[in-house]
Amino acid sequence: MSTLPASVQGSAHGSTAPEMRGHAWGPLRREWIKLLYQRRSYLIWAGMLAIPFLVSLAIKLAGSGPNANEGPAFLSRVLSNGMYVPLASLSALLPFLLPMAASMVASYMVAGEAELGTLRIILLRPVKRGSMILSKWVVAMLYLAVGFLLVLVGGVVFGGLFFGLHPMATLSGTTLSVAHGLGLTGLVFLYGLAAMSCMVSLALLFSVITDSSLTALIGAVIFYIVVQIVIAFSYFAWLRPWMFPNYFLEYVSFFRDPIYWTPILKGLASFAAWSFALTFIAYLLFRRKDVLS
């Protein structure tokens, strides 16, 4: 009969440490803490928060000049209503800066640890590689969700300070109350977050393929740019319904009366399919990957 204490006998792999409470959340907590200790995390968040301020300040200084009607969607309406600042900010970020931010975060998840030599140490423990990949994907999405929230809150605050918050006019000509407009704006930001899940999965895949976070970042961004260029040509128009960047700007359909759900649902289906497929491929490759660093 074993003479070890019951607490030690119940520990996995002979560990003398007490069993960790909430062990199911352990990988998520570990990945989140690692992100919080990276300076780039706060730089990206600060940049995302600065966008609504810069949009508001630029429009305020431009006044009714010719530049006020140029730029992303909803930008021309900001001068008369601060409720459009979050939407104009998202329109400015979504084509390139948000995909870049998503790629920066996800590309570091696996390749960055391989560069530091910590990936092999982690895998020396009895860790399921599938749960590890999933936890990295979830934490990357949580990180982006914080960034989206900063843009939304910053847009409302700075829009209110510079221009005031008033009822919004839809693209169909009807008027929405401030509360209704804020609700639709929240849905728009959730749609944008769903769109970025594709970039997170894409960068995570490249992060598994290579041991360099910079290479993974460049690979994801180049793939995104190439897809954007290809679907811009009429000859490849048949590819557009199958490419996730084609649906990035369909959030404007939330501001039609009634809401035009068809392109929105197509976009969400495309995002879900691409994100699942890319993440699953990343898992299959990581499952068989020989980690030497």
C-alpha cells in the first residue's frame, strides 16, 4: 500500500503540487496573461482607441470643407452627428489596420513561443495540442474584442464631445433613436469582430507552419492582400462569393430599413466556414508538428 498522502496520490503524474482549481480555464488564463505582459498588446489597444479621437478631431478641424465628405463610409455624416464616429472609425480600420492587428496577435501565438524556446517546455507537460490551439484562438479573439470595445466606447465618447449624440438617419432615409442607433452600432462591431476571426485563424495557421512570428505575420498579410487584389478583377468575379474579404463591408446593411439580412448572413457564414477550416488545418498540422525549439 502506498505511503504517500492522499493529496499527492491524487495528483497527476506524481506531482506534489495541489490540483489546480478551474483547470479547464488554465490554458486560457495562461495565454491571456502572456498577452498582457507584451508591450505590443497595449500599443495596439492605444492605437485603436486613438482612431475615434483622430477621426473626430480631423472632421472638426475640416468643418464643412471639401475633405469632410471624403474617406470611409459614414464619414460625411460625422459633422452633424457624433453617433457616426464609431462607424466611421470602424470603416477606416476594417480594410487593413484591423486585419494587421489580428495577424500580429495570432502570428505570435505559436511561432513566437517557438522563437523564445518556451513552446517545447510547454509541450513537455501532458497538454492536449487541440485545446492549446483552441485556447490561443479564443484569447486572440478576446484581445480583439477588447480593442473593438475601445473603438466603440471611444467613438461614442469623442463623438459626443465633438458633435453631440443625435438620432441617426438610416441609408433608407428613416430615423433611429439614439438607443436604437447604439444597438445597431453594437451589432456592426460584432460583425466586424466575426470578420476578424478569419484573419486570426489565417495567422494562427501560418504561426504553426513557421517558427518565426514575423514570417507568419507577413504570410497572413500577403495572403489577405493577394485575395483582395484578385477579387478586384472582373475576370475573377466568380471567386468573390467564396472569399471572406468580399463581405467585410457588408455591415452597412444593418443601417437599411428594414435590415438587409441576406448579405449579412452570407458574410457570417463565410467567416464561420473560413475560420473553422483554417483553425482545423492549423490543429492538424500542429498535432503532427515536431517541436524542436
